[in-house]
Amino acid sequence: MRALLHILVVAVVMMACTDVPIDDQRNDRRLFPPRGLIRGTVTYVGPRPCSRDGHIVGNAVILVFDRRNPPAPNGFAPNAANFVAVPGDVLFANEPRSVAGELFCPPESANIEASAPFAVAPVEPGSYVVAAFYDRRGRFWPTFKFRNLPEAGDLGGGYIDVEDARRNADNLAYSPIYRPVDVGIPQPAPAGAIPDFTIGPYGYVADNIPVSIGRVVPFTRPYFHPRHVDPVTKQETSAEDIGDPLRSPANTTGDPLAVPILAMTQDVHVLAPPSNPTPQAIAAYQDGFQSLKLVWAVGKGEFDDATDPRQPFGFQLPALPPNGKGGLLVFARGGSIPENSAVPALWPQVALVKLANDPERKTDRQSLVVQGTQEETLVTGKPPGPFVVIQGITLLDDSLARTMSGAAPSAPGVAALRDHVTALVRPAALCFDPRRVDLGGVLVTPHLTGQSADGSGERPLFDEQATARPPVREIRRGCLPTGRYAISLVYPTGQSWTVPNESGGCSSAEGTVALGDRVGRCTQKPRSVLLSQGSRGVVEIIGPSQAGIDSGICAEFPVPPECQTPP
């Protein structure tokens, strides 16, 4: 018996010493390919952190973006490819902290320096940029648009050109130069192009990446709620004004919570710039555009809920001057808009971004999912479509003539603060392959010429040669892609605000929106709903004109294939 037991033990040991078979031949989702990792050290230089209950408040948030589509204002990325949050307790391991239940922030003193390691994984093969900020209030919440970016008082940075940042230390409108982080082995590519990358069987580590955080964010995010001013009656409608049900191609149920603040036909035709720019001709040219009025803060009656610390929102909404430093900063960007050298370009940028098609509002009830993202497939059940953007023209004090006069402030100071900004909606859309935004997009517009605003005859609507520069790869005549477009304001710091956002609606787990006297409420998990931030705050591009000289344009010049979603 003992001999038999000895034989069995020896056999088991011999089996254990042989090679373990590796099942690496599967062609299914149970086999995960090798991925990459970005690793380094984050260094903070700034004021001492706040603390509460024996813990440091806040996190160092490190965000990884595809270099082919970086974050605003240099790109259009709606979210990061991946991120990591280094807790304040780790970054400031040796920093004293308060054990009291109330928030304690040390008095201002000399800056301190702290550092900690970080690692972001998994990362697909590619070239990336790394942005970062320290969330001093501890409010970062990556899945919510109203809590996923730095706020006033936070500190920004990233893997950046530190010397260039130092030279621009006093420039409040500074946008840092991000250094690339390559994950994988580069493949052959044309000169100047970002190559494809591959990762071998053992993965890839981009190591020793130094991330710096030290630039105080000087102003709030550009909080706004959208309004539309009727060009004839001048009557204003606001996103929080919920009216009667009204059907449209992108809202087939007629949900009153999703009736767009502005609807525009896909073959919209504007006047051409006047050859003789008199005040009357400039005014006529401006009136030929559809426009949006983007008003600081939230709708009437929503302020208390938007700023109440007991609610999940916590918007930073200081009073307008002279009582505070709230408002939207409207100031010169330097240079002119691409299509017309006589019109200066202004901050904030205004961008309309096409949302995933969900006409029955079954999946994306809050109108949050951007077309061209992986989340779009969860809504449509189809591969992601093109990434589509309509860029607005920011006006100074509601006036194109005043904008053209060059009166805009040159920097984002108190003189630049406004209680609202008006933007003209360009009759043109940029359509990108979401995988290769760096290659530029197809600019589609239904018309290339129009009647001059001064009555001098047919003229080009824009300077094609000046317009055909990055990010425009090609100009194509065709009708605009139909659907719902979210509205975003962007500052040069990368701070932005988008409507619709989560504060304006209820997720499926929270129930439906019940209307109230001031704000709405979610029926299943009661919380306030800021209707001015909800699904009405979109521009909907609808079908073509049914009458007039432009009624057949979309048959002759349909939406280009580069702008269409998969069938």
C-alpha cells in the first residue's frame, strides 16, 4: 500500500513539473490580446491640499487621449481613452491633515511639491497625449459630463512642454503643448502622419512618463443654457420651457422633453458676404443665419438646486460683475474665422456635435451619446458612424458688425465677462472617420454661392481656398446630415460645457422626469432635474425644404457617404 502511494505521489509530481498547456488558439472573446501600459510619476507643485476626516481631499486625475483626436480645443474627443485617479492620501502621504468633519483648507503660503507613481492600463496600441489636473474639491466623476473636467481653483497640467508652459505663466488663455506617448511599435507611415502601432505577444510599457500639475485654473467652466430668438418676432424660447408634444424625424414619439430648441433644414441657404460691407448689409448678412443665444448659468428657478451641496451637481456659478466674476468669457482668439478674413475669431468656441440616432428615445433618453463613439453601438446596435461637427461663429455683444470692428477684449479678464453669447450656426458640417480624425474631415455644405447681402448679385458664400485647411481635408457640396446635435462651449484651457448633460434628465434607473414649478424630479430615485440642461437643448437638422428654389437640392446633392451612418 505504501509503495502504491509512493508511486502515485511521484506521478503527480512528474505531471506538475511538465509544461502547462496554454490555450492561445481561441478565436473568441475569451482570449484577450496583449495590451499596453503607460507608467510614470505625477508631480504636483501648488498650494497645500484641503483635508477632512483624516483624509486629503481630491485626486490627481490623469487622462489619456488618442493623439489622433486630442481633447478640446485642439481636437474633438468627447472622452478619454482611459484614466487613473491618484488619491490625495497617496500623493500627499506626508502632509498633515485635519481629523475634523468640516473641510479644512490651510491658509495660503508658499507652494509645496509632492509626487507619486501612476500607471494607466490597459491601453491599446497607438500614440497618445496625457492631460492631468488636481481635483481640489474631490468632485471628479468620470461618467458625468458635469463633473469630468477641471473647475476654478483646480490645478492643471499633463505630460507637456514644461519650458513653454513657464514662458506662458502669465497667459490666462494658454493652451499647453502636449508631448506624445507612443504605446507599441510604429509601423511605416507617410512623412508627418501619425503611424499605426502594434504590440507584441508580451505587451508594451511606455515607462518614465513625467506628468506635471501646477497651473491654477483661473475661471469656471463655461456653464450655459441655450435659448433661441425668433428672427422675426424676437421672442425667446428656452430649453427649460416644456411645451406641447411635437414630432420630428429625430423625435418620432413627440416627447415634449426632447423638442429641439432650434430646428434647421439640411439644405439651409444663407446670404453671401456683402461686397460693400455697410452696417445695413452686415446686419442683413447676420440675419440670414440661424442663431443660438447661450446664456450664463442655468434657467430661471434652477440656481439653488444647481449650487446646493446636497444635490449631486455643485455648479460653480458666481454672480455676474460687479458683484462677482461669473459669466461667459468672450475674447479674441487671434486671427480670423477660416471662411472670411474680415471676421475675427473669438472664444469661446461653439461646437454642435451629432448625437447617436435614437428617434424613439428608447436607449439614450438623456441625449448623451455622441455619434462616432463606441457607446453609439449600444444605442443603435450598429458600428459607430462618422463623427460630425457643426462649428458656430461666436459674436461679440450679439452683433456681427461689432465683432468685425475688433472691439473684443484680448484676454479673459473681467472686461470679457458677458451674461450670454450669441453664435451663428454655420450651414456646413465636418464629417470625420472617428478612427482617423487626424487625417481631417469632409466639409459638406448644401450651397457654394448665394445672393449677396448688399443685393449686388450671386457671390461665393465663403473663400474655398482659405477654408480648405486642417481640419478640413475636402469640401463637398451636399446636404447636412440629419439628426440631433448637442451644443458645447470650449475655452482655450480645455474647460468646456455641453448641453444636454446628466443634470437635465433621468437615467433609466432613476425613472422618468416629473415636471414641477421650478425644476423637474426623477420619479424612482428622487433628485432635482435641471430642465435647462436637458434634452431640449439641442439643434436638430431636419429634412429638406418643401418649397422654393432650394427644394430639390438634396436630391441633386445628397448627404455624402462620409457623413452617413451605417445602414
